[in-house]
Amino acid sequence: MNGKGRVTLSPNHSMNAKGGGATISDSFGNLLFYTDGVSVWSRDHKRMVNGDGLNGNPATTQTVIIVPRPLHRYKYYIFTTSSRKDNTQNALSYSEVDMSLQGGLGEVISKNTLLLKNVSEKVAATFHGNNQDFWLLTHTWNSNTFLAYKVDSAGINTSGVETQIGSVYSGAISTGRGSFRLNTFFDANPVVVTLPDIGIFEMLRFDNVKGTFNSWANLSSMADRAAYAEFSTFTRFYTVSTKGDEIFEFDANGNDEHRTKASSRTIATGTGFGDLRLAADGYIYVASTTNANWLHTINYDLSFDQPTYYSKPGIFKANALSLGATNNLAGLPNTINNYAASWWGYGISRIACFGEPTTYRGFFPNSIDSMQWDFDDPASGASNFSKEISPTHVFKTPGKLFNISATFYARGTVEKGSLLYDARYVFSLGADTALCESPKQQLILNPGLSSGVKSFKWQDGSTGPSFTVTKPGIYWLETTSQVGNCTFRDSIKVTAYPTPVVNLGNDTTMCTGKTLLLAARNPGAQYQWQDGSTNPVFEVSEPGIYHVSVTNNFGCTSADTIKVYYLTPPTINLGNDTTICEGTEILLDATLPGVTYKWQDGSTGSTLKVSKAGTYWVEGSIDVCSARDYITIRTRQGCLDNVFVPNIITPNADGLNDVFEVLDADKNNQWQIEIYNRFGRSVFKASNYQNNWDASGLSEGVYYYMLKDTANRILKGYVEVIR
């Protein structure tokens, strides 16, 4: 591969590995050397000095891997495992290469140093959490023990970190098929291990700071779907079936066994699918045993902004890369996970959340002379730039998608690249503020987040992108990012402004000719009365509804309304003359504010119950003025007990006797009704009458009704409509 992430071929290579080998390049993809686990060849495709007799086995899928020695530009380790199929001791050994020797073609300076006996045939490697060192990973046989060996500038720490978790690797093995793959782009570091010949398919997490494994998920019920495996650059991985006839896609997010199983979907069918490997161009390449001169590819959407990323399956393309005259079998080169995933640019981030240190590293650190970083973060001052190969930066500008650029200097060559850091989930709810107490003001808290956010959580547990504040208090929002699962919280304190005090008093009654002064005084306020006037006081001289709105210097508004009556006969109103059933009562109501009463019988209440026919009057008095009104009550026979039906209505919108109202003491009783005009034509009908017929659209005159209740009692009669 070259430095721009394009896959290129080495047609003159000398390796013929059935199960796969390992290669290593410099920061620009220039080949340094390669090995099948037994022999080592330089970039000129000739056997390296002392480059034979390594303890690997070319028929094994992951028999060998190459790991740079940190901070030693020309030093590399070759780790090999022998094959169980050959009944060897399954030893994990390492050899060391110095590329400064033999004119830059390299030399194997030590060979087959024993590190561990009785291991499985699988080795993998990944970056340490410090972004400089490495972990060499393997699994012992006849146990459930993972081992992680730290590789740093001092060499190999032979005291490996042990984790006992998951399946026991044991039993007879006929081939070296299987995969041990990781994804270290994100803190979760998912791991997939497949051993199809003993039915093992499991997923874990790797802590690349401690070197331990955790969160085991058993996927062995789908072991037929897992001969080889590889991660994409997101938490998505692909497997090849044990028959090599299907390729599956899985979601590894959350490391949940049931979720991962449910996510399984087929993206390709065919014959002879072999090993999978992520390359620097962002494609996963697929080996083919039936068409050995070609490699297939899997591609996928790399956009950070795609909220439905996993809903789009990987794109499989058959025979995507021609190998020319070169043949390939089931294997592909074993590589350090995410070592050259150049779609991130020419650096890789250990995902950290906003406000925390984020560490970057240059790819292939052993071959870089120097670097220049620009973090696209001017608010960080001088820290916006760095010349370190593995710098650490704390971003200072919230709500931004940073376009980080890196310039690499290596062996007289200059290359530039870029990568992204997403802080768009970081926001501000604004400065503390205040709301008017009354009437209730609203404040909409909307941070305007549309990209980079996976979830919202407000102080009350709601999950919308905005929140409406209606009262004082402390409000906060917590967001979680789509990438990195980062959380950020901001809060705002909302207090209350004072509102004007406005009280025009209770509704009142005045004598004709009197005036009433309404006052709404508030210092520094503005006023708006019902007639548009703007004085703090208003003089009333006639009946009506009076309203004032007062706005103070905080912009808060209060209002009040008062009804003013003048004592005249239309004001004292007992309603229209009416008829009631014999033995029933009607309540005459003359209630007005501040008025004293005298009825024809000498009583002094504001209401009077009447049960007999006759003419009744009431006189209302206030101060030295009074007014009187009369009403005639008639009675009639033939009414049902506790049911009254009027024989006249006056639908003139005065609030009195406007509708044809059936008065029934039994509130649960339902009435059917039909009303006819004088020609016998039906003008209104209802199966459950709601006392709402007001002769709308009909002329004055006499109408006839028929009523029937749930007990099948029937009332017939007439009602006169007078407007």
C-alpha cells in the first residue's frame, strides 16, 4: 500500500503462504519487508540476511505478525506461533529485525526467542492506550486464558497480563482457520475471535491501558457464520461462513449478545470466500479460493454525520482487485489492528470527550522524522499547533467540527493529511435570565443541535431537542455524541421579574349619573385601556366592561377587567314571563354587586323561589337610587313530576331563556326529541337532547315538540319562539 491509502501490488514477491503472512511498510506505504512465518524477505523480494528458519507455519491463518519497537526507528519484532496440526509444542516465539543494516534492506538480528508454550495458533496486535506502545495478544490452549504482552521502547515485557474469560480453547484441530481481530478506534475496543473447527464464536472488549479483556458475549450458536472476521472502522464487523459461501455483517455496538445476533445480515453469497482484512484505503479485502487471481471488497459509508449509519449495509463488490499472474489462497497478511486505516487522515485519535485530553499519533511512528499538527482550534492559543509525533490536545471551541491537519516529514518526503474531531454535541443554554411572573412567560431552550448528537436528556427526563420553560428554576440539558459516546451538560438559572400590580376592584353597580375613577398606577409603567387611552386612570360614566393592560420597565405585563352596571330597570332583570308545572318551583334571581333588595312579599334576598302563579317584583337599591322589575308566572297541569318544559323561548342572546331547556330533576335521564313547524315538518331531532335548541335559522312562531325519556314517558306540546 502507498501513503495515500491506495492498494498496490508487489508482482515480484517471493512469498507463497497458504494461510497468510505479515507485511510492514513505512508511513507512506513503502514496503519494508514481509514474512510467511518461516522466511523473511526484504523489499527487493530477496531473503533477508538470517531471514529463514522462523518457527511459524505458512498454512496457519494468523501464524505471524510484525510489531515495531516503539521509539526505535529501525527495529521490528516478528512474532510467530507454530501449528497444532503438526503436533508441535505450539510455541509463541519472537525474532528481531534491524532495518538500518544491509544498506536499509534489513537483517534478522535475533531469532525464535521463546515467549510462551501451548498457545492457540492466533496472534494479534494493537496500540497501547498511551498511543505509543503496543500489545501483543494471544490465547492459550486447553484453557480460557487470554494473554497480553506489552511492547515498549525497552522491548517485550515477558510477564504477560492474563485474563480468564469466555470459552475454553481445546480439542482436536484439523486446520488453522479462524480470526482474532480487534477494533481500537473507540474506547470500547471490541474483539471478535472465531475458531470454526471447534465451534467457537465470541465477542469481548479489550482494555488497552490495563491489557485485560472483559464483557464476554457468546455467539457460538452462530458458529457456522464465522470462519474469518474483520472489523470496519466503526463498531461493525464482517464474517465469512465456515463453508466460505456467505459474508455476514454484525453490529458490535454495546457488546450485547442478543443485539449482535439480531443484527446479523447477509451482504454477499458466492463460493470460496476466505480471510478478510481492512486496508489503508478504508476497504475490507476478501480472499478468494475459487478465483485466486482476484480479491473482493467491502465498502461502507464513512460519514460522521450519518445518524442511520448502521441501517446502510456494507457494499460488496466481487473481483474488485486483480492480482494479475499472482495467486492468493484463503489468507491475507496479518496486521496490527487499525495501524494504517488512512481514512482517518494521517493520524489517529484516541476518542476523548470535549474538555478532556485527546491524543493523536502518526501512523508508522518508526519511519517518521517529524510532524506538524494544526488542530483548527484558535481558541487554544499556542496549543493549536504541535510538532510532537504523538501530541495531546484539549479542544476549547464548543459546538464545532474540527478539521485537523497533519504534515509528515519522513526520509526527505513531505505528506499532508487531515482528520476530524466532532464537538458539535457541546452547546450552551445561554446566560442566566429571568421571566415575568404573570402572565406566565415562556422561554424556549433550544441549543440548535442538529449534527453529532445521539441523544438529549433534560432535567425532567424528557428527550426532545428543545425545552419550554414556564416558571423559575434551574434547567439543564445533557447530550450524548454519536461518535465516542461522549456526554456534555450545561445549565441555566431562570429567575422571575416583578410584574405590575393591577387591581380595578370587584364588579360594581352605580346610580345613573354617577362616575367611577379606575386607577392602575405603577411607577414608570405604560398603560393601555380598552379604548386605546394610555393614562394611569380612567373615568367611568356608563355601564360596560373596562380593561387595562400595564407594562413595567422589565417588559412584564399585568391586566385587569371590571364590569360596571348602572341601576336602571334593564339592569334589574327577572327575565321574561314564563310558565311552570304545578307543584314545581322556579328561582327568580336579581343578583347584582353591592345592591340591596326588596321583593313584593317583603323578603330582602337577591333571589326568590316561586311555586304559584302570579306577578312578582323586586326592587334593587344602591345609595339613593333604585330600580324595579316585574315577572308574571303561570302554572299549567299535565307536566311530568320533576320535569319542566317551557312554552316560550326568546333566543336573543341576552343569556335568559335563549334555548328550549327541558328541566329534569333526574340528571341521568336521557330524552329523545323531535320538533315540528306548524306544517308538520320536522325541523330538529336528537336522540340524546342536550338542551341546545335555540331555533337557529327559523322564524318566530309556534313549534310543536314530542319528548320521550329512557322510561318511555312521552311529553307533547308546543313552544313559542319570540325574538
